[in-house]
Amino acid sequence: MGVQVMAQPFAEQIGERELLSVTGRNGGMTEEYYPLQSSADERRRLTAQAGLVAPLTQRLFEKAGITSGMRVLDIGSGSGDVAFLAARFVGAGGTVIGIDRDRAHVAFAEQRAKAGLLANVRFMTGDFREVELSPPVDAIIGRLVLMYAADPLDALRRALGNLRAGGVIALQESVIDYDGPVLIEPLNCLAAKAVEWFRAGFKHAGVHPRMGMRLFGLMRAAGLNPATEIDMLVPIQQGPEGALFSILTAVVRSQIPAIVASGVATEAEIDIETLEQRLIADAPASGVVGCFNSGHVGVWAKKP
């Protein structure tokens, strides 16, 4: 069953010149489980995450040729940070359209756009795999989207239906090695255990663990010829003086149901309201250094 798209209000907001029509596809989408909860805490976490990975996203846009005057579609736009970055590239003469299935995320992103007086950014509620824009856009962008799709290749192919011939697609995905060592030092601290909770929740939810490494191959399978210059960024943090503990707590908070469902920990064991304080108390005198995934990968391509 296709996801409903709020076509009319969005068309009224950005004008007939920029968006001539928005319709939905009924593609019989496979249900999937997104492991992160929709909440004010999650939106704050997304905004904090954006600051960590923005350098890679900016380099990706530069290499892909996102430039002034373009119409850009941001798939899985979340709290709007990727769209806001793209808005700086396209300028006042361009338009960035963000789409996300979470109405609360969309409303929050719209509020941020208004507060920042970003007239060239608009958001809509819907599934990017279902919406059809006419005319098609000059560029499609997205960060940490395909890793949550039940069928990433199908999702990519559907997204490409909204990209004009010669347009560019620039995507960024992460790498999570469920079986590899936790990237936390020291390995026997509570922070390392919290990362194990995070990975167990993601694995239980069916999140694709190595999507960043698969992204190049997926683009080729979708009929694209992606650039072979591939960037990767690993944002290492420190705690307690740095942001590691607050970020890790926020990640765990947003996926408590998935973590508990995986069986790796109970809510009582997690005790989210005291977790950050416990992480601080558990840290050795030298502190803790690490991250909760293996990095973020950016790949771009032109549509034939």
C-alpha cells in the first residue's frame, strides 16, 4: 500500500513554477522497521549528528557538482540538515525539496527553514519511493537512507525516476560491522557495551550494516556509472570532556524498543535516564575515545 503524500499543501507552498505536480505510485512497498523513534530527542540527535558528518557531505556535493540554480530533491530529509546544506550550494535561484515519511520531522524541518529565512527550501511528508515530481529534478541527495530500506536497489531505482537525464545523485551511507570489534577504547568500558546495544538493535531491525561499502555497486546495478573517487569519514569522539557520551546516550535513547526486542539488554539495564552519568563515572582517568560505527561513505553519479 502506497504512502499518502500531502501533495496539495506542498504545491501551494512552493508554487506551480517549481513543482508542477506531485503524485503517488502504488508500488506494493514491503513493510520495514525503522529502529529510531520519532521524538524531540531524536531530532536533536539528528541535528548533532549533522555537525559531525557535514564535512563529508559538503565534499560530496562539491564533487557531484551541486551548484547554483539547481532543483534538488533530498530523500529521507529528517530534520532538514542535508537540505539546508544543499540550499547554500543552489542559492536563491535554486530550490531544495525535502521529503520524509515522518510528519513530525517534516514539521520540525519547516520550522527551522522559516527561522533561518530559507525561502529556497521546502519539505513534504511522504515516501520518496512513491512520490513523482514533474518536472524531474537536477539532483538527488540523501544521507543515511538506503541502509534502512527493505530493498535498497529498488529504493534507488524508484528515486532515480525523479531525476532528469544528465542529473546527478549524491548519497552518503554508513558502515556498521556487526561482527567486528567495537571502535571504543578501552574495550571493557560501559561505552563499549552501549555500542553493542546499538549494534544489536540495528541488527534486529534489519538495518543493512555495510551500505556505505555497497553504495558504489548499488549505483552500478541501477544503471549508473558512479565516480570511482570515494570518500569516507570516521568522526571519532571523546568522553567525558568531548561529545561521545552525550551522542551515544542519544543514539541508545532513540532505539530502546529495538534494543530491548533484540534481547541484548532490558530497559532496566539500559536505565536511559542515568546512562550518561554512568558512562562518565565508568570512564578511566584518561577518558574514552571512539565512535559507534565504522564511518560514512559518499558516492555520486550522473544519470545517463
